[in-house]
Amino acid sequence: MTWEQRLADAWASIDDHAEAEFVALIERVTAELPDGDPIRTFERAASLDSTGHSDLAVPMYRQALDQGLTGERRRRAVIQMASSLRNLGRSAESVELLEHEVTVANDHLDDAVKVVLALALTDVGREREAVSIAVGALAKHLPRYQRSMANYARLLLEEDR
């Protein structure tokens, strides 16, 4: 079994463990990676975040990014850190991170970026923009009305001006 599979299995078992037990499990699996490995730091941060410790996760997400985390995990770290910042009452920081993230990548995580951005925007008083982003992200997943919903999303911002 590969390391990635062992990690995936550990994550799949999160609901089978108490918080501390799950964090310890991720610690054991990631201990197979060298100190300073950004993947190790990211996965440890995610385990803390997933068990309700956003305050401990945020500095570790930053550390993983500073260590050179790349690819999908880099994007997940930004999304997860922004969500954690929002949970910690630091929504303006969350908005700043995600407004930048919307411009730097285009992949299957785009809608996750937009959903967390919409939540953070509501916290900073930019509700119309938040609804516009959420409707725009959702529109492409609808079986019908995609064009109409995309137009409504655009109009929400135009009416705000």
C-alpha cells in the first residue's frame, strides 16, 4: 500500500476516532515524511482543522505554504486556511486570500474557493457580492436555467453600483 493510500485510509476513518486519536493517527502517517516537508505540515494542519482547532491549523497552513506546498494541496491549504480564518473572526483576511486565489488557478476546486469567499464576504458586509458569487458558481451545475442564473448573478453586482 502506498503512503498516499495509507493517508487516504486514515482520512476516511476520521469519524471512527476521537479528535485526539485522529490527530495522532495523522501524526503517525505523516511522520514517515521528513521534517520540513510541506505535505507533512499541510496534512497535520488539516487534521487539527478538521477536529476543531482552527487556531492551531492556520499557522501550520502558512508554514506549509512557506515550505513550498504545490499543486492541489497548495490550493486546498489556501481554501482551508481562509475558512479557518473566517471561523476565527478574521474574515477580511479570508476575503483577501480568496479574492487572490480566484485569479491564480482554474480547476475542480474553483467552486470551493467561491463558496468560502461568499461566506467570508457576508461576514464583511458584502452580501450582494456574496450571493452573486454563489449563484454564479451554482449556475453551471443546474440542469436548466444556467444562462438566466449567470445573468442574475451579474445583475446583482450591476444593481449594487
